[in-house]
Amino acid sequence: MERTVPTQIQPVIDSYQTALNHLGIQGFWYQGIANNSYHDLSQPSGGGLFSLTGFKHNRGVICSSDFVHQLYNTYAAHFFRLDPNFVPALELSGPYCYQFDLQPQAAKTQRLFQQHGYSHILSWPVVIADTPHWQGRFTLLSSKAIEVQQYEQLTPLLQRMQMELLFYGRDYVNPFRQQKLFNPVSLKVLQMTADGLHNREISDQLHITIRGVEYHLESLRTKLAAKNRANLIHQAHRLELI
């Protein structure tokens, strides 16, 4: 089932649009990024929880307009895998300005953004104080370079906007709750396990075999590096999966 942006989000975006425009930002998209995403995608061998395929199917993205949403969908579907800026922008220690002279593939991404009227792209992470596992990230779109002195004004503005976006859409943007990361049935099994149900009870309620329940639990334990059932529930709470 396609996830939809909470209806309360657009008024929040509208209330900040004038201030963003004043700082030269014509549009943005916002999403949650797990702190280990950069590490997972930087490893040639892979094997981490997050992958390029997962990002392609990430539907927990908030866009400032339908126009930006179309741009994001095009970028996610056809460009980001080969964009040399994509992985560096996942490094959440500070803002990252997209560089389009890195290699030929970056020029293709540059043309995409320019066709939509944007020549400068800035990835801006914002810490979420109550979780050590993920942060918010704004991808800011501008037709001109963002001056260094504007950074001081952007920081508190984006922090305030993130607080309001998360108030209404925290579950929606949580990177650990993306539909392609965990099977929807697995998440139901996880919630019922946390509620104290035994495997047979879960099997009866979900109309799947006991072996099917065990399969989902084993898959969850592997993905969350959980040692046992109790540790799985603990990990799930930490990542806000339940």
C-alpha cells in the first residue's frame, strides 16, 4: 500500500516558504536518514541494513511542492544510483553542497536539476535530539549559490521546521519504517510479539503458518542484529518500529 503524506504537513511547509525564499531556497525535499546509511553504502561489499535499492523505494519523503515531488521521483528512479553526490550527502556531520564537476555522471544529474530551474543543491542534516539512530535531512534547491552568511539563518529555521514536520509526520519519515526495508507482515508479527502473543496466537490471527511466523521473526532478528526475542523487541523500540 502506498504511504501518503500526513495532511497536516502542507500547512507547515507553506508557513515557512516565505522565509526560505528570502534565503534563496526555492524548494526542498525532506527525509529521515539513518546514521549508519553512509557506512552501509560506502562499503563495497554491502551487507548493511540500507542499500541503494532501499533508497530507490523510499516513500517517506516530504516535498515542498508537486513540482519538487516530480523532480524527486525522477531523480530516485533514474539518476541517484550513479550520482557521485548521493553517498557523500548521506554523511550527516554537516551540510554538503552537490558538486557537478566530479565525473561525467554528475553532469547528467546537473542537467536534471537545471531543467527544473535549480543550479545549486545543498544537503542539510538536522539532528533529532531524542534519537541517536537517525536524523532529518533537507535537500535544499536553489537557482543561485547559497552564501555562507545565510547558513547562520538557515540552521535555526530548519530546526524549527523539522520539529513541526516531525510532530505530524515522524512515523512517515522514520527511515527504519520504510515499506521496502521490512515486510509489512513482518512488522505486524513484530508488533504482536511485543504485545506478548505467542507464535501460535500470531499464526491464528494473521492466518499464516507457525513456520511463517518463525521466518518473519528470524528475518527481523537478522536485520536488527538481535540476539533473541527480548532483544528484538528492545531493538524495535529503539528504532521506533513499535
